[in-house]
Amino acid sequence: MIKTLKPLIAGLLCCLLLPAMAQQKNQYVKITTAQGYCIVKLYNETPVHRDNFIKLVKAHYFDTTTFNRILKGFVIQGGDPDSLYDKSKTLKPEQKWIQPEFNTALFHKRGVLAMGRDDNKAKASFTTQIYLVDGKTYTNEQLDAIEKKFNLHFTEAQRETYRTIGGTPFLDQNYTVFGEIVEGIDFIDNVCAVKVNKDGNPDKEVWMKITVLSDRELAKELKTM
């Protein structure tokens, strides 16, 4: 009798736990620069990237870095630059590669947060390099060409977003997206307005400060924005 009940109890527990897991609350961070700030929701669908990012934010890792590459119409890149991941360098414990977490429902619309990387075949992410998408809008014909070239498929909802809001669709399923701006999208315009050289390096350092928001802090931020 006991042996018969064990699988039943296990099944019931799974039924009870799965909805709770599915309803896991999202975590939010605030990214601040001299140009303004934004609130970013982190995706639960990319737990490895999310947890890595939160760990570094709580350790104030990004507070000692900058947005070092600002390309209007493309991305705002910050954290550790590519050069710190050169093979000749000795990486710090925080600097490593993590496997991609691609999800067809998460795409490179304007305002998303993603992890940078080099051209490694595994498409593994640099743990300490991030970027926010500025991007541009695309026509259906352009999206058709991108689908064919990169072997992608955009849903009609994604196409509508790329046609109206914009983004960088050719990065989909190539770089891991793990969050999106939910308040303060004009932050991107403000940062992209700084003066940069031909390589996108700002003339004046664009420092950053990132903090994890508690429920109370989030409610306060959303109320004031």
C-alpha cells in the first residue's frame, strides 16, 4: 500500500509545485548613468544568465565598468570589453563563458538586455559583458531576407514589433537575451546622444551603476516614472 501511495504523493507534489515555479516572480534592476536611468525586468526563462547577472550586480562588479561602445541604431555595450577576454589574458573568477539560453519567444526588440560574446562556435556568453538594444525598424521584405540568411523564423507578433518598435533581428538565437527595459526607454536615446568616435567609444566616460530592486523599491520607482 505504501509503495503504491509513494508515486501518487510524488505526482501530487509535482502538480502543486509546478504552478508555483511557473509563477516565479521576476526580478528587476535599475541601471543608472549620468544620462539617466531605466528599470529592467530580468527573464526567468534564462535563469543562468539572470542569476549570474544578479550575483555580479550585488557584488557591485558593473559599478566599476562603463558603457564603452555606443553604436546608435545598433547597441549600447558595457561591462568588460572584448579585450579583457583575450586568450593572452588571465581571467578573473567572475570572467568566464556560460552556455547560451536561447528561447524563440525572447528576441532582440528595442530595449532588451543581452550578454555579449566573441565569435566562439558554442555561442557562449561573456559573463561580464552586457548590451542594450537600440536597433532600427525593418520592413517585411528585410525580415524575410534575415530569416533566409540566418535560418530564423519570426512570428507575426515579432514582425510587428520589428516593423514598429525596431531592434536587431539578425542577432536572434545568436546572443542570449535575458531582460528588457520596462520603464525609462528614453534612457537609450540619452546614452546614444553622447559624442563618440568612429568606433563608438564615447569621448567622455559613461559610467554605470546597477542595483537590484526590492519589491518596495520597484513600486516606488514605477510610481515616480
